[in-house]
Amino acid sequence: MVIINSLLATIMPYLPKSLVRPFAKPYVAGENINSVIKTVKKLNDDGFSTTIDILGEFVNSEEEADKIKSEYSELIKKISIEKLDSTISVKLTHLGLGIDHNLGEKNIHSLSLIGKENNVGITIDMENSPYTTKTFEIYNNTLINNEKMGTVIQAYLYRSMNDIKDLDNPKLNLRICKGIYNESKNIAIQDRLAINDNYFEMAKTLLKGKGYACLATHDLTLIDRLESFIEKNNVSSDKFEFQVLYGVPMGNKLDKLKQKGYKIRIYVPFGEAWFEYSVRRLKENPKIISYVLRNLFKK
Ligand SMILES: Cc1cc2nc3c(=O)[nH]c(=O)nc-3n(C[C@H](O)[C@H](O)[C@H](O)COP(=O)(O)OP(=O)(O)OC[C@H]3O[C@@H](n4cnc5c(N)ncnc54)[C@H](O)[C@@H]3O)c2cc1C
């Protein structure tokens, strides 16, 4: 299966978009702002909070970074005007961090101010390890202007437990995920079960800490472990939420969590860069191909 996944990931960029579209479609809420707003309204009506992501990363010029900043600022205003229950999720390299740290920082600062004016929260997604320290530093700086900023921590990195302890404060809004990038064994746990255990330990630390925990995973066994911990320790439901990616089948789990009164936020990506995004994700982590294939057949 590993070889088939890698092979498919290698040929994917050369396939016509129409062939790749079925792989991306269930996970992407269209190409423009109107289609994502429509999807988010429906999700809100069904009792889910959302966070909206404009697809893409690693821009090559200051002009491109400015364009993305403008698109995000339009999105923030739209969320506010339409009174949606939604935050936004942003990658710093999409705002120029990969070209120049100051550019990425300047752009997220101006978005954080627009977020504050419009009362819309912003989560800074976590990218690959060269950006980890800088992302936390920038997140801490933006928090000074806007308390509704959040960021992400990856359970596969050895450093993450210490980072949680460093970050913990009453304003902290931290999403925990396993981590999507291929990282070397020198800095990242490679064994899946060990990553799950580290995720669980990190989540416990966060749930016992001062901050707000966003528990991002589709792993049903892990969610069960988290629920047991929350219930045994009477963790108040205003201390955490569960998060999943748009389109990933979860059986009846989300309804069950909702019935317990737990908040669920769905991460909804949209945009013209769906093809590049899908191909890049698949090349970085060909395992996703088997998820997608399995899920396509499950439906
Ligand atoms: C809301 C949210 C935000 C995230 N933000 C970041 C981030 O900022 N930085 C980062 O590095 N990673 C991010 N991730 C990705 C995360 O790190 C994992 O790579 C991804 O969620 C898969 O891990 P899992 O916990 O779902 O467990 P896994 O054990 O990998 O997956 C459990 C099951 O979920 C299903 N599944 C998982 N992922 C997918 C998928 N993409 N498509 C279809 N089915 C899938 C499969 O059926 C799989 O068997 C985010 C994930 C979520 C849910």
C-alpha cells in the first residue's frame, strides 16, 4: 500500500484537474468566498462552529502575500457582517514568512487588528519545523493586540510538551494536532502509537492548565480517551472544543459529542489553490491517499 500511495502521489501533479477533483472535492468548500460562506452557514445551522482557511502556502512575492492578506481581511469582514460562528485559520508562509520574517509578521499583525475590530478569532496554523519557534514568537506578539489569537501545537514533535508549558496562560487558545509534515526522527516521534500517547499527555496538560484546548483529531480511539479524561476530571466544557477537518467522515461521533454539549469546530478550506494544495499534501504524506480512497468507498 505504501508503494501504491507514493506512486499515486508522484503521478498526481501530471493528471488533469478533472481527475484529481474527486480527491479534493469532499474536503474543499469551493473556490470562492460565496461558496465557503454558504457551506459555513449550513454548518452553523447544524450546530457546528467553523474556522475558514484560504488554501495555499509559500507565496513567492510580497505582492502575492499582500493579496492573500487582503483576501483574509475581506473574509474576516464577511464573517462579521454575516454574523457567522467562525474564526479564520492562517498559515504564516501564505502571508510571506517564507520570503521574509518581517513581512509575515507585519501581515499577521495587520490581520490581528482587523480581527479585533470585527471580533473574529484567528488561529495561526503550524507549519513544518523550520517555522515552529518563529510561529510561537509571532503568536505571542500578536496576542498583545488581540486576545482572540490562537495557534497550533504538533504532538509528533519532541519539543511540544515543553512548548505547552511555556505557552500556558489564561489567554492561550491552542489547537493540538498530531502533525501533518514529514519530520526527521531527530526531532519527531515516528511511531503512531507513541504520537497518540504524546498527544494524550499534552492534551491532559493543556486541559489541566490555564488555557483553552482545541482537540483536533479524527482518531476515534483518541477522542474516546479524551472524553474519558474530561468526564473523570469534570473538565468544564468552556475549557475545550473538538475540531475536525471538513469532509472527513466521523460516523455518528460528532452528533454524540454535540449531544453531550461539547463544542465542535470544523476546519473549512476553500480557494483556487485546491489543486496545488491537494497535490502538495499528497506528496508530503502519501498516506492521505489511502484515507481518501477508503473514505470514498465508505460513502
Ligand atoms: C482542525 C484541524 C486542524 C489541523 N491543523 C494542522 C496544523 O495547523 N498543522 C499540522 O501540522 N497539522 C494540522 N492538522 C492535521 C493533523 O496534524 C493530522 O495530520 C490529521 O488530522 C490526521 O491525524 P488524526 O489525528 O486525524 O489521526 P490519524 O490517525 O492520522 O487519522 C485517524 C483517521 O482519520 C481519517 N483522516 C485523518 N486525516 C484525514 C484526511 N486528511 N482526509 C481524510 N481522512 C482523514 C482517517 O480515516 C484516519 O484513519 C489539523 C487537523 C485538524 C483536524
